[in-house]
Amino acid sequence: MTGIPLFITFVVAIVLMIVAISKWKIHPFLSIMGVSLLLAIVVGIPLQQIPNTIGKGFSSIFASIGLVIILGSLIGLILEKSGAAVRLADAVLRLVGPRHPQLAIMIIGWVVSIPVFCDSGFIIVNPIRKNLARRTKVSSVSLTLALAAGLFASHVFIPPTPGPIAAAGMVGLENNLLLVIGMGVVVSVFALAAAYAYCSFIGKRVKSVEDIESDDSQLEYEKVLASFGELPSTCMSLMPILVPVILMGFGSVAALLSLPEWAGNLFVFLGKPVIALTAGFLCSLPLLSRCGKVSGLYDITQETLKTAGPIIFITAAGSVLGQVIVEAGFIQYIQQNATVLSSVGVFFPFLIAAVLKSAQGSSTVAITTTAGLMGMFSSETSLMYALGMTTPFSAALVVMAIGAGAMTVSHANDSYFWVVTNFGGISPRDGYRTQTMITLCMGLASIAAIFVISLFV
């Protein structure tokens, strides 16, 4: 199957998946896997190839973020059990003020995700968000979305996050990264403003499991605080989060510096998410030792596996859907018809990235694929040249437009969707009203700002 029928089939598959999850109450794992199998058959993938396609998509998650989810969850649970998350929540409130907890957690997420993938960042910072919700009595949903938005904005806009830095190189801006970083900071402000407005709005209308439990609980924050006894220091509490962030940051920057081979290899190794989070886990052990709970590490690990398991398997199912889309030739179809769409100017890379994001789930894949399609701004044979984007500044706008598209939208085939909804205690049905809608608002606000800026180029 090719052409318009392929595109229509994809849209029908996405609608069917959403209806199965939200309306028919079929478990997301079964819904996504079932739709993936049906889609593979309908689009004409050879029957003997379908099992390999499913296996490839499913196993890729275990090879990429499976261990990251487990290690990040383990660190987060230790922060909770030791009282470190309470200490960090209080530190954030003192810094920003108790009247603006959404802004506080959004800024934390925005900073953390510059060197760290948003999936990992959410898992690491989530304990702070939970304790902010408990401490301030603010809607857990609004804080979840504020954190998710902060992480997502820098994830798609600001190098040295892998997606934006790869896009900058692909369009010919490898020597103008400071321009891309500056532009990313400016554009992300508009995205975060839209996100802040929406999370404040929807937080009053949607309740998470945490909100419901909070309503039913008679245990006030002061009693929770007293149950930990003397809390660890802010510095000690911050180390399990700060160390992975620093190591991942060094790993991202090492590739840009002219370091001796041994030093470059060492920083890249330490910057791998699995290694960096392992270091964070080791830094969290003194917290358990301090509060006399080292003997409870076995139970904490067991609880972590029970929490992380469903997330990993649902995420893997989403990866299967993405792999089916790739095998069906959907991406090649977009590439072959790119010239027809090139008349829409700066909206072109936005639309392509948005379609790819919605189709296969990964923002990084959408960014790198679209950037490769656009080509170098200095090449007369590239789409960049056809769009009139022939200066470094206009090329940076294209990178931003690609990033805006790559956040539009996060839904069931995106691992980040399941990380945010599961760790935030939000049902899959409400996930579309919250995470999917806030990423839509962010994407539209970003491309609107980029278009206005482009008028003055």
C-alpha cells in the first residue's frame, strides 16, 4: 500500500487505538499491540516479516530506555523513602516561593532536560513533584504537566540534547551552536507560557490517583514530615539527581570538544544514561544508610520493578506501532512528496516533523529525519534553499520549527506519554486531555512565535 491510502490507513489506525483505550477500556498494551498487528496486515507487510517487525520494535525499548526507567524509578523511590524528596521540595519552594509551585517544577524540568532525555528527567525529578503537590495542596495533575512541559521544551529545542544538536549539524549550523541554543531558549519561553496556562486550566478539571488519595487521606503534610525524623541535607538529597545530570552533560559536550581520545571515550562512557543513572543510584545509597533503611533496599527494589514493569511493556508496545509505520513505508512517502509541501515556508518542516512525531512516537527520530530531509542551508539542491532559508539565522529558525513539530503531539506511541501518565497517576483516557493536549498547545505556540520571528528575517 502506498500514497493517500497509506496515509488514510494510518489515521484510521491511530483513531482505532485511541477509541480502544479511552472508550472500550481495553488495556493500552493490548490495544496498541492489536492495532499494530492489524495495521501491519492491512498495509501489506509480508506475513513472514511481521513477527520480526514486532520483535524488532518491542526489543528496541529494552535496549534503549528499559534500564533507564528501572534505575530512574529506583533512585526516585529511594528519594521518597529517605525523606530526600521532601527536603528538595522545600528547597524549591524557598527558591521560587510557595505561591508558584508549577513555575518552580517547570523551571527545574527545563534545566534538567538540557543534557538529559526527558523520559529520564521526569523519572528523576518526579519525587520532588509529588512532594510539592503534598506540601502545597496544588493539583497533582497541574504539577505533572508543568514538569513534563519543562522537560519537553528543552528536549526538542536546546543543544546539547541529542535531537537539536543533530538537527543543527544536519542543516549546516555545527559551528553556530550558540545561535541555536539562544534561539532555543527564546522559543521555549513561548512554549512554556502556553504550557503554564494550560496546566493551570486543566489541573482544576482532571484528577489523578494522587489527587484522589490526597482527598481521602487524613495524614497532613506535617505528619508525613515528622515520620521521616531528621531530614537529610539539601546537598546530600540533590546528589542522586545532580550527578547523573552532570555526567550526561559531560557526555554530550565531550563530542564537541577536542579532547584526548582516552578522555573523550571516558566522558562518553560516563555520560551514557545507564551509567550516569547507576552513578546516581550509588549516590542515593548513603541516604538509606543515614536513615537506617539499608536493609529495606530489597523491598524498595521489588517495589520499583512492580512500578516500572507495566510502563516498560506499554512503551515497548508503542515502539512496535512505530516500527510497523516505518516498515509500511510511511516515512518514505513523506520524503517523496516533500517538494509539493515546500510552498508553506517555515511551516513545512513543522508539519513534516509533526506528522513523523505522531506517526512513530520519538521526538528525536522526528527531528533527525526532518533535518536530514531539509538538507544544508548552503546547498542549492536542498529543500532549505527551495524555502529561501539560506542564512544561519533562517536555518536556526528551521531547527526550531522542526523542534516545534517534534513535540506535536505526544500520544500512545510515545514512551514519554506513558512515563508522564503512569508516574503522574493519570489514566490513559485523561492522558489525551492532559499530556497530548499540552504538547499540542506547546507546539502551536512555538510555531506561531517562530513564524512571527521569520517575518523579520
